[in-house]
Amino acid sequence: MNFTRKTVFVALAGLMAAGVAQAQLVKVDGSSTVYPVTEGVAEEFQKAKKGAMKVTVGISGTGGGFKKFCRGETDVQNASRPITAKEMEDCAKAGVKYYEIPVAFDALTVVVNPKSTIKQLTIAELKTMWEPAAQGKVTKWNQVNPSFPDAPLKLFGAGADSGTFEYFSEAVTGKAKSSRGDYTASEDDNVLVQGVQRDVNAIGYFGYAYYAENKNKLKAVAIVNAAGKAVEPSEAAVIDGSYNPLARPILIYVSEAGYKRPEVKEFVEYYLKHGAQMAKEVKYVPLPAKSYELSADHLKKGKLGTVFGGKNEIGIKIEELLAREAKL
């Protein structure tokens, strides 16, 4: 191939431009649950910067995202559950230190097809559906409860790399990742939405934002809590604790090395200022202003690490989370 001087100049200019763009790039990956908040903030941030800074937001699930984050491949990690002990170890081995920033609370939502007769479920019934022992055996709704339809049970749920999968399985079966495997799984919640929408016998679960966006296609199931009350997912139910154990914090993790770069620092500071509003817009529950102020203070003072100690905690309330953040 023959290159003219002009072609070479254009190619070099393109490479130089790419280098400038790369220097101003913020890389985010991880949870599909947190994605709507982070993507919304990223869009507004890029508009505010008039294209001078670029933020890419991927969806590889919380677990998949942490693999990249702990290898130093991303600057910010979206997480629908806290970092695990194994991930803490992986990050430590690679020399990756991080700030933990809670951004909102989510009402993990169980959904059925709008034509379904199912209105409420107990955690015990969910366990009957989803525990490993159910694989290949519990295949009809009336096996879960004799009053339910004599119809095929079609399950849709988060993939194994999803933090939602880990949280849901622990909340329902008592052990993270303890789940039957014969269900339609995806890290992309939109795939699950479509699956439940198309089958009258389907049931699935994902973050509230995806239900809120598809209310005309899905029906939320009320969850019977420990007090015996059937509670539908809502902001009020998350705040007062009545939606436990399916209410949970969602977070971002920011690498210390990344935060030292101006573009990452500016993006994270913008996130702390606008994340609450964006969380509300996509129908998650914003945290009290004090939480975002604490996170800003941790960044300012270089307070690294996690308040969860490598464990996924089921049913933690907003005020309990705030108390821990204050002690970091």
C-alpha cells in the first residue's frame, strides 16, 4: 500500500488525538444494577466538560468488574454488593487500593408476567424455587405452593458474575451463589426483562430501576417479610426497613491510583454532587446527604478500604450503613 505524505500526517494526527483522548478517559465497569446511575452521571459529566473528558461504562457484572478492577484495568467499579474477601486479597496482591462509596439503596425486585396470578411470595417459597435441591425437580408453580397454578415454572435470573445473583441467593437460600443452575441467566438485566415479559409463567429478579423502567411490561411481587407483612418494593419500604431482606446498598469503588488523575477525580467529585439526584431519577433510593459528605471527606483525607470487612451483609439498613461510614 502506498502512503502519501498527507495520509501519513493524517494518521499521525489521529494517533496524537487518540493519545489525548486516552489521557482524558475514565474507565468504569461492573454491575448492571448500578449502571443506570453511573451511566446517567457519566452522560451529564461529559456534557458539562463539553467532550473534553470521556467516560466509558461497561457491564460485566459485579464479579466480572472486580476482576478487571483488581487488575488495575478500570478506574471505577460499579458494585451491587460489597467487595468480597477474595477480591480484597486479589486487589492487595496487585497493589490496587480503593475508596468505597455507597451511592444509593436498591429494592431488589422479584417480577412476574403481568398476566400472572402470583401477587406475593415468602422468602421460603423463593427458596423452594431457587435452592440447588430444586434443580430438575421443582418445575411447576404448584410444587412451590399447592394454591399456585399447575403450570411450568420459568425462571430468569442474574448470571454467576452478578452481584445481584450473590445477594439474592444469600438472602433467599442463606448462602451466596447457592442456587439451582437450570434457569435463564444473564448479567444484562434487559435480557431478563424481555424473558419475563414474553412468558406468562415466568418469574425473575433484578434491581428496581429495571422494573421501574418496564412497569407496563412486568408486575412486581410483594415479598412477605419477617413480620408476616406482604410488602411491595418502594422507596418508603426501603427507608423504613420493611422490605428487608431484599433492600441493599449499591456502591462504586474508586481506585486510589485512578483518583490521582484529574479526570477521574473530577468525575468522582461530580458523581458525589449529582449521584443522589440521578439515583432518584432512575428510581433507586438516594442516601441522606450526610453519606455523600462522608464519602467526600474520605476521599479528601485518603481514607481507603471497606466498611463491610469482605462480607455481603443481608438486610443492612441505611442508618447502620451511615454509622459504619462515619467510623471508617
